[in-house]
Amino acid sequence: MDNHFRNAFEALNAARPASGFRPETEAEWEKLQQAQIKLSFAAYKAAGASDSEARALSEFIHGGRAGRLLLEIFFAE
């Protein structure tokens, strides 16, 4: 496993909410969103994107309001 995926999985484990499943605080949501950005960066790098391409794409899709909305949809009841 390359370092990008290792770092992303470590970030995901560190972002695990206190509830064990759904983020409940703003800080938990932000931590999970940053972990999602790292994971998508690693995936784009593995697919052959350059650092700048992978960073831009992962921030565009998983950063900001769009990324938060994607996470909220995933965790919707």
C-alpha cells in the first residue's frame, strides 16, 4: 500500500466519530471531510493523476459545501 493510501486510512481512523458511526459535532464533520479529501487524493494519484491534478479534483469534489453535502447525504437517515 502506498503512503498516500496509508495516510488516508490513518486519517479515516482518526476521524471516527465518538458515536461510532454518524458525526454529531461540527468538528467531527470537518475531520471526516478532510479524511475523505485525503482518500480521494490517494485514489486519483493511484489512477495516474499528478499531485496538482489529484489535489484540485479531490478538493473540488470533496471539499467545501459540495463535499459536506455528499457526506450528509451518505449519513442521511
